[in-house]
Amino acid sequence: MTSLQNPAGAEPGVTNPPVRRFKDPAVQPVAATLGELRERIDTLDAQIVQLLAQRALCVRDATRFKRDAFQVRAPERQAEVFRRVRQLAEQHADAFPGLPDIVEASYRTLVAGFVAAEGQLFEQTESIET
């Protein structure tokens, strides 16, 4: 009766039992229901957003050390960040197909947003006379 409770083309029920299993026995479930998984994902999302807010504060403060727009963009630093996060993701590549690509693409988007915001913040600073 699961197919009647959760027909194809409809959103899956959050309390229904699984309707599929992985062929590889090494892939073990991390929750009993979709609802439990979504709660875990929501918790992780909250943690990720909190970490991004902390990163944003660091980016804002980094503005004080930049002399011009080129230094705000910091292309060498960007390339270093992309390499580093990709290497970190490669350590977990077995967990999910394409994870390094997903992480790198996410960071490219994040960094572009942070650089744009930092450019606006840069305009709100002034040189310190030395």
C-alpha cells in the first residue's frame, strides 16, 4: 500500500517508510524517516548559516587591510580558497557523487557574493594616515 500512500509524481510522505534501498550494503541509513532526515538537514542548514555569518564578519574586518579594489578581489587568495575547499571535499568524495564539484561551485558563488559585499564595505572605509 506504500505506493498508494506515496504515488509517483507526488511529494514523498515524511512519515512513510522508505520505498527504495541502495544496492550497496555499505550504504547505511542515517534516519528512519524522511521527516527525521529533513530535521537533520534543517539543523545543518542553521549551522552552515551561522558559520557563514561568522565568515562574513571576518571578510568585513579584512576590508581594513585592503588598499584598493584589486586587493578586495584578491584573485590569488580566491584561487587558494577554491583549491583548499576542493581538497577538503575530496576527502569525503566517497560519501556523495560529485561532492568536490558541488563544494567548489558553492564556494565560487559564496566568494563572489562576499567579494561584491566587501567592495561595498571598502567604499565605507578611509585611509589611515601614516
